[in-house]
Amino acid sequence: MTLNSPERLALLRLAAASGLLLCAELAAAAPPSPPLDRHSSIELEKDAAPLKYSIEVLVLHATNAGQGIDKRVGDMPELKKPPFSSYDTYELLAKKRLPLVKGEAQTYRLPNDRMLKTDLKEDPKAETFKISASINHPKGKAFLPLLEVKAGLGQLFFVAGQTYKAGILVLVLRVVKD
């Protein structure tokens, strides 16, 4: 069967009208969608939580009491090499996490009443962090005026030498993801 032009046009119109009716019925049955906002993708990006990092501080008491390394410290080969190997006992006194946010210095009181102050100096680049640390006496005298290090995520750095109860304090610091 061949259709002439007017019949073909009428059939096309009928098909188009049926398609529109079907689309209208489907749209009525579907739940309403939220209005589109040209800023919605920007708002989603703002709502996405940025990665958070902390600086983990282990406070160790190093002595020559013949007790070995506290099991809570874990495997830390650096303590078995000079200059740390001059002590045979490492006791974990404290473990603390301080938030690492650029421009927001964090403080922590050490067992000898001095204050450790840490600060993120630059936004992290490829999980490398520029961090400052200082240790001050409550009366203002600095033990460690300012130390700046670049450390990778999980990389240990040490601050040691403060006398404490027949030994010294050894601070082990590392950046960790929260």
C-alpha cells in the first residue's frame, strides 16, 4: 500500500500527536524534578568536605632504665639508631592529634609544662606539608623557637632533647588523614 502525500501527512500528524500524548502521560506519572539552578554544581562543590589532616604527636620518655621500647610505640627503627640508640628505654607518655588547618596554630601542653605549637604554613601539595613547630616555656623562654619542615603524609619527624625525669622527651610527629 502506497500513501499519497495528503495521507502521509495525516499519518505523520497522528504519530506526532500520539508521541506528544505519551510524553505528557509519562511526565504526569513521574515525580516532580527539582528546578534547575545554574549554580547547583558550584554549591555541590562547596558542600563537598575537603580532606582533613591532623598532626599526630607521640610524646616519648627516653631513659636508660633497661625496659626497651614501649609496645604501644610500635615499630620505629629510628629509635634503634644514633642519636636515639643512646637510650634503651622509650615509654609512651601521650598520643595526641592536633587539627592541621592553614593559619590556625594548635597548642599542646607537654609533660614538662612547656607548650608545643604547630601550624600548617602552606596548603598541601601532592600530600606534602610545610609545617612549623615550636616549644616554649610557660614563662616565655623558648626551647625550640621555630622549626619548619616539609613532610609527606605519614612521614615521621622528631624533636628531642628536653630534659625530663632522669631522661629526655622525644616528640614524634607525623601528618595523618582524619
